[in-house]
Amino acid sequence: MNPFKVETKDINDCFLSLEKAYPKAYDKKKTGPYTKCRVILMNGTEYESVWFMHQFARHCNNDEIKQYLALVRAQEQQQQKMLACLKPVNESILETTLAYEQLAIDLTATLAQNEKDEENKKALNFALLEDFDHLYRFSNLMMLDCKDAEPDFLVGKQTEIMPARPTIAHHRYPIDNLKKPMNAKKSNLYTKLVAGIITAAEQQTMNYYMNISQWYKNDLGRKLYAEIALVEEEHVSQYESLKDPTCSWLEMWVLHEYTEAYLYFSAMQEENDKNIKEIFQNNFEMECAHLKIACKLLEKYEGKKYNSVIGDGEFPTLLKLGTNKQYVRDVLERTVLLTNNRQDYINVLELDANADFFSYQSRFINEETTPSHVVIEKAIKKLGQDYRYEDKQNPIKELRNRKVDNVKLGRFKN
């Protein structure tokens, strides 16, 4: 599929009426988990696009570019509001959260398995384990606080729920989260797409947690959301640092619009819900129109053809969300002890005793009161053991005991 071959409307014919911008919400009991994941992914993609264009406008003194930014941004806002309102009013904060974490796990695993760039792949695998552990922590909070449905049902038994690198070990000295950026002129198109997609997805998760924490119904839940939101900030910092900062604003705009078109086309290929599939289809066609505008402005003001950014425009391997159980287990088994160390990843057992990670942990962490640990302790006390959904035992021996939360793994040299 090449978005440049899609017949598109004039930009002024792409606006939606208020009535059409408020869709029929999905049925949370009948809708599959990956439909929910696709809705969250596209919502986050639109959010990223809107805020990118706001930042572009604030650093631009070209009236024509700013006018087109305003037009496109307003339409992206309509798309985002439509996607956000697909979530039904009876879906709880925690039910939505489990969908966020399932998306984080299976999106990251899918991208990693198709990625050839080693820096991107290492970053994806590293954060994958942490999102996997977040799903486990939030699932146990659900077992403490909610009665509606068990977490394994909500993820359709497509994603396992068990501990990985413990969340308590995710808190690192901020500089360690920054990685070496790619060279966009030398990187292939899929690698550029991956960095943009995962940055937007993690940013959406970070934004959701940092804003929803104040609305949760009890202190433990509020604290858990706040803690994990801080880890999501680390993930966003890691992923955005992979992107090439030397690209011009117009080059970045072209890549943003292309990414949206790619994701909508991928989503509509996989979607079974007729109503949501139609939304993806309409938004895809709108993004093709937006892409052509960005490309026109790139050529007019920088003298660059779009193929200098996205090649001939043909989409690379499409994104297909699905189960990744064995891949996640393999990454867990190989990399559970890794931590960040400046631009590299290192086994915590090999980390210098004076490393910033250890001093930051000692200042930041109190094991007895860290929310991600407390929620598991309380779940064990209430249920007799933690909540898990495992097809077989955890590949890490130290994480198999369901009556003790391991708060040492990944944090200490010994």
C-alpha cells in the first residue's frame, strides 16, 4: 500500500460534524482485547500528532505553514476525541489500564521482532519487561479493589500476567535513560516508524497514569499510578532519545503523518468491529490528505522531495497485534538483570558499585512503603498468594514464589 496513490478529499472537506465526532462506544464485554489496544494506540498516536504540531507552530514564523498546521491539527483533534470516546462509560479506570499495559507489551514485542536496528531492539526489549511487570502489579490491585472481572479475562488470556524485572528496580538516575540517536538518513523506514510509534504509545500511557492517579478511589491505587507514571516517563525519555534530533520540523511532520497513515491502514486490516473499522478507514484517508500537504510544504520551503524522508512511500511490514507469550518469556529469561547505564544496558551484577543507579535507588526507594511492592503484599495477605495468569512457571527461579514479592532482583550487585 502506498498512501500517495490514495485519492483524497480537499483538506476543507475533511472536517467532521460534532455529531459524527462522537461515536458509538464499544461493548466492553463483547469487544476483543486487541480492538481495545488498537483504539488506545491510535488515540495515543493522534495525541502525539496534535502536540507535535503545537510545538512546531510555536517555533515557526511562516504564516502558510502555521495556517496548514492549524487546519490539520483541528482535524487531528477531532479524530482523537472520536477515538477517546470509543471507550464506554462503564469501563473502569483499572479495566482501561490493563488494556494500556497489554498494548504496551504486545506492541513492543511485535515491533521488536520485526526490527533490525540493534539500538531500537535493545530499547524495546528493555522496556518490554518493565511494562510486563506493570501489568502484574495493576492486576493485583484489581484483585484487591474490583469484583467485575478477573484480569486474565480482560486480556483474553493472550498475555500472561506474572512478575518480571520488579517495578521497584525500574527507578533509575534520569541521565541513564538517554540513548544514542539514530541517523535518519541512514536508518531504514521501519526503524524510523518504530521510534515514533513506541514514543507516542508510551507517552500516551504516561499521560494517562500521571493524570488518572489523582482520581483513583483509594490511596494505594493513587500511589501505584503515580509510581508507575514515573517509570513511563523514563520509557518516554528512552524512546524519544532514539529519534534523530537533526531532522527539520517539516521532515518530522512528514514522518508523523506517514506514521499515522501506516498505523490506521494496519489497524483497519486487522479490525473485526464494523463500526471501528469504518472509523479507521475514514481516518486513514484523512491522514493521506494530511501527508500530501506536509510533503508539499517540505518541497516548497526546503526543496526536498518526500522520498528523502520516507522513500517511495510503500508501507513496510504492517503492524499486527497479537499474542507474544514465548517471546516475552525469552526476553525475561535473558535480560531480567539488565539496567540502564548511560547509553548502554548492563547486568546489574556487573555495574560499578559507585554507579548512579545505586545511589539514586538508595535515595528514592523505601522497600516497605514502595507502592508497587505494597500492592503485592496486600494481595498475598488477602488471597493467600499473588494473582497470576501463567501458562507455565516463571522462567526466573527467584520470581516463582507466589507468597513473597522479590524486591532485591535487579537492584543489588549481590
